[in-house]
Amino acid sequence: MCLSACTHFNANAKLTFVSFPLPSFPSHPPFRLLLISLLRAFLTFLLLSFLLRMLTHRKKMAKNLRQTLYSHLKMDKKDLAIAVLSILLILSVASSLVTYHYQQQIIEKQLQIIRELSTGGATGSGVSTPPSTPSSTSIPSTPATAGTFTQERSASANIVAVRSDTEEGVIGKVNVEVKNGTGRVLANTKPFVEPDTQYSVRTAVKVATEYTHSDMNSMDFIVSFDINGTLIGGPSAGAAITAATIAALEGKKVREDVAITGTIEEDGSIGRVGAVFEKAVAAEKNGIRLFLVPKGQRVVTFWERKEVKRQIGPFSFIQVYYEPKRIDLAEYMRGKMDVQEVSSIDDVVKYMIY
């Protein structure tokens, strides 16, 4: 799922629930300036070589001026091939350096997050008891029964996203309202909801009504998102939407200190998502005590920066490289936040709804 143009962030920012965006080749002004500088340097080199050759032959400069110009402007196939390959080599090295610098910035931000977590104080461990202030409101005084629905109910659950421009996690809320109706599933378009998110919302409602044995055709569902952004896309909030819908249908409450990331499939299983590490960090920073992830995603891969110093004569060089490091989120967040894997909506209900 994606969120963009956050209210107090960059207007062009984008947050994603689903995937961990891969670094893309930058096309911003610094890259264009670099290319212009390289071209200028190449042309300057040609000009200087031309002037140097003219100066070494200054006595015959007048006589050989035409021949000198001709020899510089006319190349045989071998010289032309060498010149073209040289230009391509320069451009390839330049683009590699720019791409490497962009990727390094992302990894350094992840390292900063890890350092902050390592030096931060513990916020407690263990699965906490439900908070005194519930995240859902139940209007009716009587519980819902299968196939009937007489009054309006609503419930909300935590959702977690990742900004595409900074790769930082952000936490928000999804609210589900259930009313008497004709089976309509409505996604509030403020922020704007992309088609894949709308499909995820409909799947979540379908799974929730089947789970509670409710008549979907006798109700209307309104799903809205409360998060800093104007664009939402992707299916990774599906599990949270399903939990909120079930709580609303059953007149129950959703724990405020629990967050989940994961898609919802039509059979009720929880699907895998990306950027789990960034989402876990955002959840811990926002006071979440229990973070639920899809089965098999408690252990994530993180790229750790390494440096090797080399001395060659009077010159000192630093070689920088990155090694993959597997992190068990449950161990990494020990004493700060519990991390549990879930495989189905039954597991989600067990941890989130009471």
C-alpha cells in the first residue's frame, strides 16, 4: 500500500505498505550536472592536447595548421573506436558512482535506525493486557447475530507503511464503519485510494463477513485511513482492515498496542509483505507493544556496512563494502516490543481482538 504527499512532509513523498522499493537510477539535477562536467572535462582535454601539439610545432604552425586541424578532426576507425569506448567508460563509471552513493544513503539511514534502537531505553516486554482506552467503539447494546445487523458499529486498527523517498516507517489507523445497507464496500478517497488497495478492502470485508457468518448483502462498509499522506496503494494493510471489520461486526474492541502488516487472501491466510524491518522500527517508536508479521518474515536480511583501511606508500585508502546480515526481529526487539508471526485470520483475531 502506498501513501504520498504527507501533510507535514515533502509534498511529493510516497509511502508504501507493500513493497520495499529498490533504489532507482537517479535523474535529478546533480546527475545532469555531473554529466555536463564530464563532457566539459573531455572537451577541455581535447583542446589542450590540440594547443600543445600546435606549440611544439610553432615554427611550422602556419604551414601545418591545415594538416593539424585535419588530423584532429579526421580519425581512422581504430581511433574513433577508442574515443567512443573512452567516453562510454567515463559515463559508466560516473553512473555507477552516483547509483552507489544513492544506495549508500539508504543503508546509512538503516544503520542510524539500528543505532538509535540499540542505545534507546527498553519500553518493556511481554504481551501486555488490553489498554483501558479501546481503539474501537460499539454503538449497539446487543451483540450481532449471523445474517442480521440492526445498528451501526465501527472499529479501528493500527496500520504501518513505509515512505518511498526516505525508506522510513510510518504508523496510522484504518477505521471501518458498518451500517445497514445493500452490500456496498466504500473506500474513503481522502487520502486517495489506489485500485489495488480497493481490491484489498473488498477482500478483507468478504473474509470478515465469512468469519463472523454475517450477511454481507444486508450491510454497507465504509473504510477510511488516518495517516499522513494523500495517496494509498497496495494490499499490505489487508490483515489490519480484516481485523477492524471483524471487531465492528462482533461489537468487540481492537487493541491499541498491537499493529500488524500483511495481506489478506480470500481463504483467510496472511500474505507476505516487504519492508518488515522498517515497519517494525516505526511500530516500536510509536509505542506498539506487539507487532504481528506474516509467517516466515520474523527474520529479515539487513545489509551491514564494513570498512577496510589500506596503506599504499604515503597514500591511505578505505575500502567500503556491505555484508548481508540476518536479523531476528523478536530477538532484536527483546525488551522493547514483542514480534509474533501469524499465518491466518484466526491468529490475528487471537492477538488483536478482545
